[in-house]
Amino acid sequence: VGTMADNLAAEQWDAYEPTPKRRVDEKSIRLGNHEFTAAQLIAAVITPVVAEAVRQHNNQPPARLVLTHPVRWKGKRQLLTDAVGQVGSALGLDALPEPEFCSEPVAAAHWFAHKYPREPGEYIAIYDLGGGTFDTAVLRATPDGGFTEVTSGGDPSLGGFDFDQALFTYLGERHIAPTGQDLR
């Protein structure tokens, strides 16, 4: 997971998954010589975050656990709950609290509204080009200080990783290959 996985990818490309969010609908995900579930991949991403939170709070598990998720994942909350169970087991914690869920656009809107308060009825547009996915949403501020989704969209198979790959390919084909240089 993270930088360590990125650094080892060149040595074992078949065991590397740079965009695990794209694989959540698969029953089984083969990485190298091992099969994983989507919940295991998500747990691998969440575990270091929870471990650091526990470390910073005198080795006490959190009293509250809020997970953000893509707006399209409303039906995948059980997958996230399963992943949290695996995180608790991996860290040797008796139990983690039942996760609370917040869509990523709503979380972003709350952060934005903390700095720039919104009046009830005002709209806010969220554009999220992540590493593996692209999401958009239009939200409306509610009287209780929250947000409700008006509409959402995006592309679950387009993200920064794709732009990086396209740029790498372009530079290699247009500028490196003609010189005869090796990229290694």
C-alpha cells in the first residue's frame, strides 16, 4: 500500500493495483500469486490510517469512525463495513465502532462551507479528479447546515493515473523513442 507498493511495482507489476477503487465490483482480485476480495484491498488502504490514529491516541481505538466514499457507492457500504472488520482484526483491536458514512462530495462541501459558509438553498458543485476515478456532484445546502445531493456523475474508470500513463506514453513515443534512448 502507498509509496512502498509504488516503489515495488516495477519488480512485480502483476502484484500491483494502483487503482483499487476500480475493482470493487469483482468477486476475486488476483495480485501476483494471491487472490483477494475487494474488502481486503480496501482494508489494506484503511489499516495504516486507523493504526496511526490509534497510535496518536495512546493506543486507544477511535470512539467514532467516519468513512467517505464515492457518491456511486451507496450500495457498497456493506463492503466498507466488512473492510473495517478486517482492519480491527489486523490491528488486534477488540472492536472498532460501526462506521458512519459520508459521500466524498458531501465531505468536500462541508470542508468548503467551514471556510465559506453557505446559505440554505445555495448550490455547490464538486469536481473530484482522483487518482483512479472522476466524480462530479451538485449539492444544495440544507437549513441544518448539511448538504443534499441534487445530481451526480463522473467516470469510474478515469482518473489521474490515466493522465499520468497517457503523458508517459506520449513523451516516450514522441521524444524518447526517436532518440534511441532506453527509459531504464
